[in-house]
Amino acid sequence: MIRHDVLDRLPVRSAVPALRGALEEHGAAVLCAPPGTGKTTLVPLVLAGLVGLVGGGPARHVVVAEPRRIAARAAARRMAWLLGERPGESVGYTVRGERVMRRHARVEVVTTGVLLQRLQRDQELAGVDVVVLDECHERHLDADTVAAFLLDVRQALRPELRLVAASATTDAEGWAGLLGGAPVVEAEGVSHAVEVVWAPPARPVRPPHGLRVDPALLAHVASVVRRALAECEGDVLCFLPGVSEIARVAGQLGDLGDVEVLQVHGRAPAAVQDAVLAPGTGRRVVLATAVAESSLTVPGVRVVVDSGLAREPRVDHARGLSALTTVRASQAAGRQRAGRAGREAPGRVYRCWTETEDARLPRFPAPEIRLADLTAFALQAACWGDPDASGLALLDAPPAGAMAAARSVLAAVGAVDPAGRATERGVRMSRLGLHPRLARALLDAGGEVGADRAAEVVALLSEEPPREYGDDLAAAWRAARRGGDAYAARWRDEARRLRSAVGDPSGSTARPAHAQDDQVAGLVAALAFPERLARADGGSYLMVNGTRAEPGDGSRLRGAPWLAVAVADRPVGAGHARVRLAAVVDEDVARRSAAALRAEGDEVHWAGGEVVARGVERLGAVELAVRPLRDPAPGLVREALLEGLREEGFGLLRWSPEARVLRRRLAFLRLHLGEPWPDVSDDALHARVDEWLEPELGRARRRADLARIDAGQALARLLPWSTGDAARLDDLAPERIAVPSGSRVRIDYADPERPVLAVKLQEMFGLQESPEIAGVPVLVHLLSPAGRPAAVTADLGSFWRDGYRAVRAELRGRYPKHPWPEDPAGAEPTRHTNARLRR
């Protein structure tokens, strides 16, 4: 029996006529409706013709795409309840590994991942009349990809297919433009006032790092939950970033007596999820991840406690997969969370940060396409026929660097051909619902060790096992077989799904011996992560990708010649990565699994201050075999010598005093006159090495040969001979200049900003203005008769007037044999003493 009393109270019903009109006229629409208005439940029923609002409508098949499995199940169950039915009759759902859907059902709720797979198999979506993309504001990569594919379908195959982009808060104009100028339909929400209470920790806490959250913050969140229970009525909904944080806070709330503590997240058992979404019999504390922000309605909630943290996708360099990292939640997420307290009555939100911090938070979460590993996306695009995704209608284009990296991985696992088009193997991989790395491991290992065992190990790698399972992949596999925990249950379901996907639905009942476990686990991990194969090397392990890693103390992995590392991280401040999950392998498995990374050839490098020539066979950074190379190619030797010059500098050449002076003179002219005088900095000389250091460099074979190269003779090749300016070098930047005494004194160009003339004071008598070189006044160091600096000036006239008297008073008694006239500006310059002058 249809619950009309509930349907009539849903605020979105007032927007339904406009939405239906937009779809009839344009075929697409953007629906903006606040949480709790019924957009996820009422709208699909109306569009399917199951609920006769505003004149009813024709019977249609409607597919609703949700970003999460828990939301898909909840939405389908809620719609079935509104119709007075059980899930699967008129409204069903399909998520990975579970389908509750009868043949004549009119509404099907699916995850975006399921819809993506369906589109790859059937681009026309035969039998589907309307697709609703729910919660599109979350900008998950699968959702963005599905939207782009659906727009292609509408344009090329099925213009009658209707699309609705629905969200509580979204870039309505952006989505409207993407849907070809679709109308925006807005529904008014009925929300109650929510009081904001700022409740930051009393002492600073460490910011999140990777998946790590400061335990002090979690303890504070638990204390705020207790405060909320004491100060307010109703149930408390507490937002935390992930499953482990929920478990930790739940443990700290274990003594609440009659208050029930529930944990809701994507991995929670269906029974727990159902209990959270049903009214409680007493007070409840619901600890939830972001799944409760907008996709679910939790009845009875009057209070929200917000930790202020969220999980966003990033490239997990520890596993080579897309993974989550902990970040500060955006302002938009904070509004969504706070709104949960005002769904049914006035409420309160406790925010575990300061109001000042809130103003600095990002306004919206970043789109996943900008942050995540794009390997799976690139494979989907290639299977769709658009390898570089340039023809897809996306709100944000994929970053070029991330796409290039993704295509490189796909080529390495045989998923795409040299032109980037999907191979038959790539199409099969795309339909496994796995990252392409894991799909490669499943397919290749399955043919060697059997689909059953390969599927079990891949299932372990697709969701990292609990830490208590240990760091040995084979031992973790055995623990999962024995386990009765929630992880083991999920692992068995996923292994069963994978066996079915590769054509072995029954699985094998025989269990291999432990030695076989090691071999199978190692092979699968090596095939999935060939660049993280690692060989023992000097007390640690060197991975093929060049990173060093170490197993933990006491690990049985220590001492193995080779490891296939599945998961590694680098603790803050550590010099090496830490192995968190790996399997023992032998060199044969390493060679076969990483065959694409094997290289053999001559390597000539500068090492230890000399040219080292070797013939090397390697897997990436790991050397498998080395032999001395007696006659390396001249080109390789030349590059090694250049490497040495870059590493140790041009001091490896022979620099005579004249050569050093020439380089300084040229640097001075370059600074003050510019072209055509050459730049003689190290970087510039490296860039023009072919012009000035050949043919000497081409004849050199070792360090000693470099030391015989006359740097001054080589450097002279850079002088501007072609313009004729080289002949002016001595005029523009002379090595010596004549001073009033008749001496020719050397100029010091060590500082190219201003050259220095160091000369005895008496030799400059009578000169009113300081000398200039290339228009730059020389800095004159006036020396005592003993050659020590007595004064420094760039203005001799000023010195004679103002500074000379003090110098004369200080030095006259010390050097009585030298002239110290009262008027130096009018005195005769001299190199001699008074006695010499009298003769």
C-alpha cells in the first residue's frame, strides 16, 4: 500500500511538474534539492510512473546512480517502503556482488561503478528511459565518467534517453552547460535552525598525515560527543574520516549505558546499515563517515558532532593505486553535515575546530579527476573509443601528466596498443571491476596457478588486510581463510566475485600447501606491482623503482633474497620505506613478472671521481649481472665526463692564472655590456659545451685527460670573433691599466659588479677622478708602503678632500721615508721613497 501521507509531505513534490516539463522539452535537467526533500526517493518513483503525482505519467524504466553501495541499498529500500513493497519488486538495486531486482521492476538503483560497466557492455542502455545521476556534487571520478558516456549515448545513439543531474549542492550552471543548456529546477527545502557551537581541542593536535589521525583529536571528539549527549536531546550523529577512527571513538564511548553506539560506513554489515536508517527505541550515537553527509537520512538526529576531517582520493604511491588520504573537510561538506541536525527539528552542530580556521577551509571538495590515479579512467576511456579522453564532456579535463602516467601503465600490462586503443585483453580487464594492475595479475596468474587462488590473493590486494594479519602476504592469505571477522567475510565475497568474473564461479575446494601459498602470493604481487620487486642489498631491499625499503623488526620476510612488495610507506623522518605487505619470490619470478622493465646494455657513468664503464643487466634500478667494459663507446664516455663536470665542476680542467682572469673578465663584460660577450657561468658553459670544449673533450677518456685540457685556450673559443668584438677585449676589460706613477697595475675582476685596482697610495697623487673600465668606476684600494690596505674609494677626488688627512696622520710617522704631501691632489705621483726622489 502506497504511503501517500509520507509522499505528500516531501518538499520536492512541488518541483516535480517543472522537472517533468524540462525533461519532456529538453531531455535533460539539473535538479537542485536540499537534503531531506525527497529527491532521491520521490523523483524516481514519479519519473517511472509508479506514483501518480500531478496527472501521473507513462510507465518508464528509471536507473538511479548513487556514488556508494550503502546509499544505493538505502535508496532502494526507502522507495520500496514508500510503495508498501519489498525491495526488488517495483524497485530494486544492483551493487558490486549483490543484485536484488525482479524482471518487471521499474526503478533500479545502482552504483556509478555498476552503471559504468553496464555502459561498456551495452552503450545503448536498451530498455532504460531515464537515468538519474544522484549526488553529482561529490564529483567522484566514476560519476563524472558515467555522465560523459551518457552524453555521448544521447548525442550519437539515443537522443530520447532522459538525464537528470541531481544534487543537494552543486555547480548547477556547470552541469546545465555540460548537459547542453539543460534547465535548472530547484526545490525548496524545509530545514530547521541549526545552532553552531565551536568546540576545538584545548591543546593543539597534529595535522592528519596520510591515513593517520592524531589520537588526541579522536579523544577530543569522543569527549564532545559526551558533552552533546549531556547538553542536548535526540540522537547524535558524529562524522569521522574513516573506519579505524570510528572504531577508536566507539571504543572510547563504550560506557554510555543505555545509549546505543552504532557504526555506519561502506563496509558495515547490511544489518547495521538497516538499524541506523530505522528509528531507534532509545538514544543513539551514530558514528559515520561521509556516507551520511547527503545520501542517507538518519532518523532521530538532533545533534551533529563534526571532527572536521574527510578522506579524499590521491595516487597511493605505496601501492601504485588510487587510495584515500585524510584532509580537512571543505566548507560545503561542513554545511552538509550541519544540516543533518536540522532535518526533523531545530538542532545543534558541534564543530571540533575554531571559527577562524573555518574561514580558511576550501570552499568545495576537489574533483576526484584532479587528484586520483587515472589508470582505470584511462582504460575506460580507451574502451569507449576515446583514448586521450579529449572528446568526453567533462566538467574538469584530466591532468595531462596523470593521463600520460596512466597510459604508460596500461601499455605495460597490455591493456592498450601503441596508439592507445584498448586491446581485447584491455576490454576484458576493464570488465573485472579492478584496477588494471590487479586485473593484469588476476588474468596472468590465473592461467598459471588457477583462477581460484589468483582471485583470493587479488581480493587481498584490492582491500588491504588488517594490520593484525601481518606483513607477510601469504600468511595474511591464510589468516583470511581462517578468519571470522568482517574483513574475512568481505574478502570471501570479493574472491567469489572475481572467480565468477574470470569464469570459475565454483572455486577450488583443495587448499595448497604453505610453500605453494608463498609462491602463488609472490607471483600475484609481482605481476600487480613489478616495479616494487625488491632484492636484498646491504641490509635493506632495493626495489626496481629505485626506492629502498625494510621489513619490520622480527618479520619473517627479512633475509629473503627477493620480495614482491605489495604495500610500503615511508614513515615521517625515515630514510627508507617500510614494507607493510609483501611476499617472498625468487629471481625467476622477478624476471618473468617484470620482463618489460628488464634492460641490458653498456653503462658508462661518472662514479667516485672517475669514469666507470660496465656492461649491466638490470630490472630497473636492480642490477642482475655486471661485467667490466673494456672499450666503451666514445659517446658514452663523453656523457660520463660531462656528468663529472656537472657533479664536480669545471675545476676538473687545467686553469692557469691567465685562464681564471679571462673567465672573470668575460663575466664582467657580460654583466655590464651584454651581447655579444658570452655568459661564462657554470650553467651557461654546460649548455654550450659543444662550442668551447671540443675537440679536447671528445679525445678525453678519464679524469686525468680532463686535467690536461687548457681551460683558457678552450674558453677563448667563446669570444665574439665573428663580430670583431674579440679584438676589443683588452680595451674594454684590460688585464692592467696605467696609473699616474707610470706603473701598469693588474685589475682584479673577482667581483664582476665592480673591478678592483689595488695600488700604493703615492702612485695615485694628482689623479682627481677614479679610473673607469667599460664605463664602470673602478674600486680603488689605496695601499700603504707595506702593501696593506689604507683606504678604499670609488671617488678619488672626494678621498683627497675628506679622507686623506686621517690616513696621512696615521701612516706618516710609520713610513717617514715616503712622501706624504699636504696637497695630494697637486703632488707628483711616485713609486719611490723620499731619498730616491732627492737623487
